[in-house]
Amino acid sequence: GEQVEQLPSILRVQEGSSASINCTYENSASNYFPWYKQEPGENPKLIIDIRSNMERKQTQGLIVLLDKKAKRFSLHITDTQPGDSAMYFCAASSPPGTGSNRLTFGKGTKFSLIP
Amino acid sequence: GALVYQYPRRTICKSGTSMRMECQAVGFQATSVAWYRQSPQKTFELIALSTVNSAIKYEQNFTQEKFPISHPNLSFSSMTVLNAYLEDRGLYLCGARAQGNTGQLYFGEGSKLTVL
């Protein structure tokens, strides 16, 4: 299977600064790493993902990095805004060929801005 | 774009009664549907993974007898929580995954179960 550790569990930064969330995984054969944002009372929404054939991906103020050697991937939010406050979850896809084809989630990061 | 509709959004039921929830993928073919429960502490538990034309695979601590699932085609899945008790409360999410083992997984809006 797979285990995903996500840190920090709580993250607060000043508006306009950047924020980073880090995740590690155990199985080197995992090949897909999505990030979800969940606002209060809402379902988790896919915001960005990266596959194992890439090291970096960027979209709309979000950057994800993947270090396969270290089995680590991270989400970076640049120029944080109030709308970025939410729970964020990382996930890793079980290796192909296991028949499970499932995502294992981290425990989430509660992100907010310091007033 | 890809959308996943899930209903009902919330249910309040008495202990010992059952709740059925449905999940519909729109705009893409879902080769698999995963049912998760998100606890009040926000952690995700995978209940079962359903792939069309394959047996539904339940995770440890979850059984077909308690959470029967139907996945008759590539766009629809349903799950029932039978004999719901306090420990079953939470947000139940269906996640429909697009083709390929690196296909993106899109969540439905979730079905929040409250048990009295």
C-alpha cells in the first residue's frame, strides 16, 4: 500500500507572502500526486496535480514540486490571498499493477492568513 | 469539464436506519469510483473501490454487508449505509476517476450523514 505524511497540520502566514505544504510518501512506485483544497462545508476540489514524469508544475499562483528520490512532494502558494484559506490535502496514487488504483491522502493542512 | 454529482447532500437519520447515496459522473467516463468517509477530524478513510466489470474491493473495517455498493455503469454508483449508528457519521464522498491509473479523481459534493 501507501502511507502519506503531510506537514504542517496548521499553517498561518501573512497575506501576500508565500506558503508551503510538504508531503512524503513511502512507495517509490507511486506515480500520481494530486492536491485538493477544501473550504468549510464544501467537498475537496482538485487544484493541481503532478505525475511522476515531472519535477515541477505551475498554475495560477500554485507550484508543485516532486522529488522522487526523496519521495517528497510539496505545494507552494505564492502571494497568498484571503481566498486561499482552507484545508489542503495531498495524496499519492497507489502504484500501478496493484489492482487497487486508489489514492492515499495526507491528514490535511489547515491554512489561514494572519490578520 | 468533468463533474461529479452526489446526492443527497445531507441526511439526518435515526440510529439503526439506513441511508442511500448516489454518485453520477458527468462529462467523462469514470473507470473507477472510490467511496471515502471524511471524519469530523477531516481524515479520509477509503471504504471501497469499485471498478466496472471487476469485484468491488472493500478496505479493512468496511464490509459489503454494511456498505453495499452498486456500480452498474461507467457514470453511476450508489452506496448504502445500513443500520447507521453514531460511529458512521461523517461526510461520505464519492470520487470518480478518469481513465488510466494516473487519471484524475474528482469528488462529488459529499453526503453528510448525521445519526441521532
